[in-house]
Amino acid sequence: MSSAILAASGGVKQVICISWGTKYGAPFINRLYNMVERNITPPFTFTCFTDNREGLHPGILCEDLPPIGVEMPVNTRGIWPKSRLWGPELGSLKGAVLFLDLDLVIVSSLDPFFELGGPDDVVLAKNQTTPFERLGQTSLFRFPVGKLVPLQEKFKENPQWVADTYRFEQRYVSRCAPGGIKLFPRKWVLHFRQDCRWPFPLNYFLAPRLPSSARVVIFPRGLLPQHAIEGRYGSSAPAQTPLQHVAGVFNKEKRRKKGFFQYLRHYILPTKWVADHWR
């Protein structure tokens, strides 16, 4: 099926990302581009839809953020600005595109993501946090340009209602994509906290592991690649030795309302393999 998928895009693997505001910016976009370049068989394109092109690698094709004309929902955990990509056009791109979040880490070849399914399929990474729900993960997903227009139109009618109803944009895509969705193999896209870190008490003795099946590792909910490299469990957690962290279990201020066991589980050692790939 890979030949049919690539034929729809002129024989080129098309990778896209989106960036707005100041949370990520050029350093994250450039790292993502470099990881893609190292882990894909040419020909490929890497297109960033962004409101700020300053400092980007010359190999990155830049496009303005697609207009959508609505206020984004508030008080929701979904990343609803991704809905800008669901319109009838995406710059000059045609056929299947592979979307990647800016804060993931690519550790092996992306080629298989262009081989599974057909050119008209919407294919998502499996959401690892809901094993009993057929839910995709939009940190990494492939879709044909224009296929998700019905989702965008429904979203534009009442963005807040859609966000309140589905909570996360990936649930909206999973349940409402025209023709349904397919899922990439579970072991291809791993969740750093769930699949890589060790359970207590091994987390105090062993750095997070990289399973051999992984192609991409995602970092949702505030624990980003730079935190893994430094051995911090999120932006608010200091880098500590195991003994320093264990001592904090008796300090309510350091535990920050976490229970004893939850606090002890929320510790990781510095993770070298993340630095090796995230560059």
C-alpha cells in the first residue's frame, strides 16, 4: 500500500508540524526537522505551519497558520489549534501528510508510517492511557489533506461545545473522522512516562529505558524531553539525587499534595538516550 500512499503525494513523504505563540518555537522545530531528516528515506518534505519563521532551518518549508476564524475553546486540555490543519487546503500539499508534535522524540525510521493502510485513511498512534477505549493519539497521525473538513466545519459551528463534549481533540478525531480511523501498532509510538520509566523502587536505580520496538516516544502532560535529559519529573521538579528525593517524602511542601506512593513514583534519573536522539 505504500506506493499508493506516496503516489497521492507525488512520491514524496510529507511531514508537517504546527507552531504558534512562544511555548516552543525555533529550537523545538529545528530539532524535530533534524530528527526527521535522520530517520526518513528521501524524498521527503518538512512543512511547518507557524506564526514566526525566525531562526528556522533552511530545509524547513514554512507556511502561515491556516485561518480558521473562530475563538479557540477555553478551560480544556485538548490542543484545539490543531484544528487549523483540518481544512480543505494545506499550502501546496496534496495527499497524505504525517503530523508530528514538536515535543516528541524520533528514535527509529519513520518510513513505516507511510506504509500502513491506504492513501485515504486517517491513521493515528494508539492512545496508551485508555486501553479499553479505541482512542487515537494526535501527537502523531497521518491523514489526507482535506479529509477532515467535516470535523473542522462542525468545530467552527460551536468550538466550545465540541471541546466540552469530547475534551480532547484526539477523541473528536477518533470518533468523528469520516470513514473511521486506523491505528498504528501500539509498540511504534511509546509514552515516556508509561512505557519508558521504571516503576518504584526501580526508578531510583535505573534510568528510563528505550524499548527496541519504539520508533517515536511522546512526552505528554508536562514532562518534556529536556526534563527527561536532566532527570526532572516535569518543569516544576528540581534535579535531585535519589536520596534527596526520598527525603522529601516527609516534607508536605515538597510533596505538593501528592500521596507518599505517588511522590515516590514521580522520580526519574537523567535519561541519556533522549539527549542522543533529541538533537
